[in-house]
Amino acid sequence: MDANLEDLRRLVISGEKTGAEDTVRQALNAKANPERILRDGLIAAMTEVGSRFEHGEMFVPEMLASARAMQAGLALLKPLLATQGIEASGKIVIGTVKGDLHDIGKNLVAMMLEGAGFDVVDLGTDVSPERFASAAREHKATVVAMSALLTTTMENMRSTVKVLVEAGLRGEVKVMIGGAPVTDAYSREIGADGYAADASRAVALAKSLSG
């Protein structure tokens, strides 16, 4: 089984989606523990991917390929993890803010968060402040993650924080933001809990906010 997990980590890191999916299927057929496959296979691989990205040894296209390979394996594990009652690291509602249709960065962050063991609810793009708030309440989110790629849509991050406060949710949910024009200073200005410059740092931030 350890050889299987080693293979799985290697396949995810190298972005081999079909190979990763097949290896998870083989491990399950061999009666491996789904939680162990998740923890020692998929999550371990994505942790290594994040580390390589931070050290300049991987770039966004390779990171996306790894995330897709991880998701293929995770899709097989999810139903089994649910029946075992495995707790996620936290529940994150993520989306690109109202008026903004960019989603590549947001999609990568969502996949990396899933790879780190979070339960992710992806609202897509052009998400209104009210929709962020209603989704946070409905899914009992621990974190709301917002992305913007345009300076003209950044203000909708401020509006969303305001709506979360007005809805009485701010005490229950942390807010993290990211995107090309966004800065740490802007995060503090609008009352968010943190800013991440890239997907790898978004995972670290989500862990610290959920911990």
C-alpha cells in the first residue's frame, strides 16, 4: 500500500490525472483506508506542490495540472469519506466578486484548498455580496474567500465585508481576499482577516484562519 501512496504522490505532483485516478481506484480495490489515501497521498502531494511553487520549482500551469490530478482522485474518495464521517479542515465559500468574470486564479485556489482537506463551495464568478452572505450562512462556512482581478471590482470586496457584518455573520466567518490588484493594506482597510498573493499562500492563510 505504501508503494501505492508513493506512486499516487508522484502522479499528482507530475499532473498525471488519469494515472492518479487509476492509482486511487487500485488502492480502494485493495481495501486501503480512504482517509489514509487522502491524507498520505493527495494532501501530501499538494503540500509538496505548494512548497515547490513557493521555491520557484513549479509554475502555475504545472500547479493547475497537479490540482486537476488531485481532484480526479478526490472525486473517487469523497463518497467514502462522507460515509466514514471524516471531518474537513473547515468549510470555505469562494467566488470572484460582483462585476468580475475572471476565474483562473480563483479556480486554482479552490482546487488547492480542496487538496489541503477543506470542504470548498465554489460560487463561481460575478458573485454579489448578498450571495456570499447567504452561502456563508447556508453552508455554515468558516471562511469566505473573495477574488478580484479588476481595480473597478475591488470595492465589491468592501461591500461584501459590510454585508457580512450587517447579516451578523462576521463573528462566525473569517474573510480572505486575493487577486492581482489586491494588497495586504487593502485587506486591512476593508476589514478582511487576510490577503494571499497566490494559491499556495492562500492555503496557508486558510489553515491559520481556520485553526
